[in-house]
Amino acid sequence: MNDTSLLRQDARVIGLVGLAHGTSHFYHVILAALIPWLKPEFNLSYAELGLLMTVFFTVSGVGQAMAGFIVDRYSARAVLFCGIGLLGLSAVRLSSAHSYAQLMLGAFLAGCGNSVFHPADYTLLNQRVSKRRLAHGFSVHGISGNIGWAISPLFLTFVASRTDWRTALLSAALLPLAVLALLLWNRHALRPGSTAAPAASAGAGQGGAFGFLRLQVVWMCFAFFLISAVALAGIQSFAATSLVSLYGMSLAWATTAYTAYMIASAAGMVYGGFLGAGSGHHDRIIIIAFGTAALLSLVLATAVAPAWLAVVLMGLIGLATGISGPSRDLLIRGAAPANATGRVFGVVYSGLDSGLALGPLLFGALMDAQHPSGVFIGIGAFQALVILTALGVGSKTRLVAAAKTA
């Protein structure tokens, strides 16, 4: 295959997988965005509404580990198609709900659908994208997720405010339907292959399908995602509210700070793709990025800066964490045994859902205790803890690489 054809293939696969991933993240917040409508409609408490989201992420986290095995055993393409279909079905189920139990069922279906994306996406990227463009593929994958997070509340609140929440959810169901049709049309581009299969790690193939679970580096990767996701949950759930309390700014201005975080994070992922592609020390990039983010979070906690600078600091935190994204995925790829990409990414990314489920409980307790500064102190502390896991994963993968070349 000549370079032009390879570039075309890489771009098509990266674009299709990125679109699917954006759809997944769009569904992360469909319930949160509609809280102003769901609460009075079903006479629910905030705790009951929060439980719906906890169910979503818990089911998704458990399901990711299981989906990884199915991806490796059967086909990442087929599993991805099923996940997108389940997302659409969940929105239809939610739109027709007339009880809390039916809302819970919709959240359960959405969690099942969301569970397949990381093991399927990363397996497809590793199989179908050439090695020299893989970092850019991971970069686009992360950016598409941020776009999904950003668009979802805007779309759902826009439709719900002009019609009703049921119409908003039915409209949301059209997105996975359209994406699934596009993926089916381009299914040949996502066929099983081995363009950029990862090298085998020490211990790969020992113990059968579950042998990789004995690798310490896999659980270090899991801890990486769990810890970083707790920090992310704090930013997503309570950063805006904390900024209002700490800096006396309006909610609209605080929401702008969160938007700055998201936009800068996406920009950081673009740069991080180029940085990761040209580096063999992905752990060092992660350490510098999260170390910077942790320091900036602690500065925000002091509330010594003017309100406008708080918005800038939020953007810089997003930029730093975004830069680490492609290197993070490349680091995990290096830790994955041969032919176990789906299983490894499924298990380690279940840490992401676990952290997103636990984080709001922790930071919500700090807010209830009237400690808004504690939210940013906690965010900074968890970002600093990420550095320890990155050090562990990086040292382990380098030892494996050295053993292979010895």
C-alpha cells in the first residue's frame, strides 16, 4: 500500500472511531442535562437523580472489563455496532419512562452501550492505523470525547426548552442511529486487521485469556485511570459551583471557566498527539502535564487570583491534562500483551468509569460541608497522585522493552 492510500485509510479509521467515541461521551450527560425537567416530572431528590448516573457509570465500568474479552474473542467492529445500537435504544426507553424504575432501566441500557467503546475503539485503532499515526489517532479519539461532552447539554437543553424532555431524548436517539448507519456504510474500513498490533509484553500468553490480569502494570494502568477520573469528576461536577463560592463570580462566568477547560483540553490533545508521536518517554510527558495541572489547581484553591484569572487558570489546567491524553494511551498500549488489547483497555478503562462514579460523592461531600476550596485541593491532590502511577507504568514498560532487546 502506497503512502497516499495508507494516509487515506488511517484518516478514515480515525474519523469513524472518533465519531463513535464522541457519541459515547454525548450520552454520558444526557441525564444530567435534563435534571431541571426530570426532577419535577418524577418528584425526585438530587440523590435519586445522582443514583441514575451512578448506575450508568457502574454498569459501564463493569461492562468494559467484560466487553474487552468479547472484543478479543470475536470482533471489535461487531461489538462497537452493538454498543451504538444500545445507546439509541436507551434514549428511546428513557423518553417513554413513566416511573423511576423505568428511568433506571434506561440508565442501565445506556451504561451497557457505553461499556464497549474503549476496548472496541482502541482495538480498532491499534489494528487499523499505522504506527506513525497512532498518536494522532489517540489524540482525535480524546478530542471527539470532549466534543461529545460539550455538545450534549447544549443540544438537550435547547430542544427540551423549546419542546419537552421526551422530545429531547427522542432527538438524542437519532445521533447513534445516524452514526451506526455511517459505520455500516464504511464497515470495510473497520474490518479486523493487524496494521499496528502492539508488541508482546512479558508474561503475555501465560495463563490463557486471564493471564494478563497477573501483570502488575495492568493494575497500575487501572489505578492511573481511577485516580485521574476522580479529579476529572470533581472538575465536571463541582468546579463551577466552587468558583462561584470562592471568587464571587456569576454562575454564567463560572460555566465559562469550565468551557475554557474543555476547549483548552481539546487543544492540548492536538498538541499532545504530535508530542507523543515524537517521544519514547510518554510517562515523562504525563508527569510534567499532571504536575503542572496539580499546581494550578492548588493556586485556584487559594482564591488569591482575580476572577478573570481563575478562568485562565481553568483553561491552563485543561491544556495540561489534554496534552497528557495521547501519551497516556500510548503508554497503556505499550503495556498490553499481544492479542489482548481489548481486554487490557477494557479493564484499565473501567477505572475511568469507577472514578467518575466515586468522584461526585467525594466532592459533593466537601461542598455540603461548605469547603469549596477543598474541591480544588482534592482535584490537585488526585492529579499529583496520577504522577506516581505514571512513574510505575513507565518503569515497567521500559524494563519489558529492555528485556526484549537484550
